[in-house]
Amino acid sequence: MPVDASARAFDGLVIALALLALYVVLGQSTFYKVDGQALLELSNAGVVTHAYHTFYLALLRGLRALGEPLGVSVYRTACLLSALGTALGVLLMHRATAVLGHNRAVCNLVTLAFGLAPGVVFFASVVEVHGPFLPFAGLAALALARAARSLRWSWALLAGLGLALAYLAHPSGALMGALLPALAWSAANHAWPFRHVRWFALVTSCVLAAASAFATIAVMPTLLRQLAGLNVDPSVSSGFLMNFGTGKLLDPWLTVRTLGLEWLVPALPVSLVACVGVCVPRVRTGAILLMVGVLPYILAGQLMLAGYTERGAYALPTIWPTALVAMLLLAHRRRVALAVLAAAATFAIWQVKDHDRPERARSFVAGVTQIARGAPIFLVAGDEHDYAARAMYLPTTPQFFLGTIVGNSADTIRAALPKFDADVARMHDGGFVVLVTEAARRNLEIASETKQWTLSTDPLVRVAAPGAAPLLQHLLTTYRLTPVQAVGFSGYLLERREPK
């Protein structure tokens, strides 16, 4: 290996390890919305495949097998998976930058700008799929970099396979093909003006990469289902676009809002530098091609999110070419580049600390523990905050989460009540303190009237709850609900009424 190539590889490893340490230190004690909770629930149930996040649960199971003998909780293991996945993605993005032909300094600046971007740091520190997705995005980036540098049909076809792999990890991975023209500019810019690029070869590479990706995407999920028995069907994610995005695509103000919240802010301040590049002749073409590559992500986010924000979750791969354009613009202004990196790191850390507010969960658990007085606990939980507190701090505590139950029909609920009573009786006989949270009773009462259960408040997600009314009636007639409160917990002791 040439000395410069060896040095660049060492640089990438050092940067990735340093950022891994940062991500682990910043690991949050707060769930981000409810997707992470749902993923942990699936993992605890022994599920190892997910319809459109193909690899996440299997990776989590593997890491749990290493962590559980050491006493590491499932929640903290999932946080570590996000940190490890992001750091590996950073390492692969460093290598992809080198493949494009950039020198050692540019490779390091681009990698740091990517790894310190607020959106990247945030998802490296929470339980979510987006950090573990980045290694697959990094492999796709490597293949795209080879295709961009060579403009050969063989690498274009291989890039399509990389896109398909990223798509299996997260459906947004298929959109990375839109970044190929900007990467081709980046590969050419270091050596010769972009006007000398073989335009026909570039267009051909884009077409071949897209064709290869679509062909693989059409076949691979079916093969995984039939040959490996995996429940894989990333195409179901398109249903979200249709369900949430009806009538949203033609809203220009929503497009601007999505652009700001899902790309500009998660990549600050690098994204601002890239926008300035439109006014600088030396990088103008690259900046424009970057905007073209970002546009599909913004439109997909506009359809998917319909006004909500996801902190750039779906557009994380676009931060890499954004960093490329920005750092090529600042290549001869190293002090300015370092100031941009410092600003990115500062904003990223502030954003994590601003979101990470574990006090509510900790006070909830302190109250539960005080009420139980050392006895084992059985929790009847009612909202995402109840679930989060238990998942983080009482992971071995058995739980009955009403949000997953009340969606059943009234007849189904009535038929299941004898088993519920038997489970509660067994808990009482075993010395358990059975607690119903305030949120559980409140949401049951509201859902009994409205027939709607609030699964999440951010974003606001409500589901039909036809089973709420018979469940509430049964609890009130069969059990005595004694109010209890301690520290941050408010709820009720659930005790069987004595027969008259």
C-alpha cells in the first residue's frame, strides 16, 4: 500500500474511533419518539427481521448476545448499536472520499464534517435505525464513488447493487443514486474542469446504476422471503408515502420547510457553506448538482412527514456530498474550515443535550420503586412516557401496555379478560405490586368516549380503540383502584375487589 494511501486509511480509522467515543459519551437516556420503543419491543419478543429495516433486529440480537452476559441493558445496547453503526459509516465515507481522488487533508475535513453534523451526531446517540443504516449507506457510497471516478458500466452496475443493499437496510437508501452526478463532479474537480467529464458516460452510468438497483430491489426481497424465510418487504414503506402524503407534494411552502428542517439544519453549518457555493464559480456546478441530488430526499420527506420533522433522519447520506462541496470550497481556507467544524460540533452536542431529558423517566421510576418498597412490580402502562421509563430503568419489570391491546374489537377484549384476570391473580399471589399508571387510566377513559387511543404525542398518532370501553368497565367493576403518588409517579394500586 502506498504511504499516502496507508496514512489516509489510518486517518479514517482514528477519526472513526474518536467519533465513536464521542457518540458513546453522548448516548442519550431518552427515547426519540416511539419507533425505538417499537423496535425494542420486537427485539424482546424474539423477532429478528423487519419488513423494511431488514438488518436492524438481527444486528441488535447479535450485540445483545455480547452485552447481556455483562449486564448491559437492552436499551443501552441499542444505543451502542447506533454509535457503532454511525462510526462505521463515517469510516466508509472517509474511504469513499479517498476513492474519489481527494488528498489527505480534504478526506479528513470531509469526514469530520460528516461525522460531526448535528443530524449524524443525534442519530448516533439514540435508539433508532438511522445510525445502524449508515454502514450500508457507506458501502453504497463506496460503490458510487468508484462509479463516479471511472464512469465505467461495470462499476455503475455494482453501484446499483450497493443502492439495493442500502434500500434493504432503509428504503431511503435507494435515493442515494441521485447523488452520483455531484460525486462525478467531485471526482473530476480535483484534477480537471467538470466540463471535460464525459457527459454521455455519466448519463449512462446513472441509467445503469438505476437499472441495476431496480432489478435487484425487485428480486432480492422475494428471494430472502422464499429462501431464507425472512419477513422482508421494503416496498410496504411506500404505503406511508401514500397514507401521509396525500395532497402534500404540491405545497411549495411545505417543500421549503422540509428543505430547512430535514437538510439545512441537520447539516449546519456545512449546508450553509454548500449553499454559498452556488455563488462561487469554482464549485458552482457541484453545488447545483448537490441540490439536484438532495431534491428527491426532500420530496420523499415531504410526502412521508407531511409537516412533521425527523431531524434529517431520511436525508443523512446527503450530508456526505454536502460536506464534499463545502470543504472543496474551503480547501484553501483551513482556519475557516476548522471553525465550521467547531461550530458543527457545538451545535450537534447542544442539540443532543437539549433533547436528552431523562428527569421525567427517572422520577417516574423513583416513585414506582418507593411505592413497591422492594416488592416486585407489574406495570399497566398507558403512553410512550410510561413505556420509555420502564424500558430504560426497569427492563426486567413485566408490563401490560394498553396501547397494543385496545385496538382489538370489544368482543376480542371480553374474550381475553379471563386470561388477564388470571395473570393479575398470579402476580398478586407472587407478591407483586400491580400498578396502573395515571396515563393508562386517563387514556382508557378518553378512548372509551372517543374510540381513539393516542399512541404518540410527537408526532401525534391516534389509532382506533374499540376495546377501550369494555376493558375500562372491567377494571372498574372487578378491581379496586387505589390512588398512589410518589416522586414522579402518579397512578393506582390494582387490587381485586372482595366478593360480597
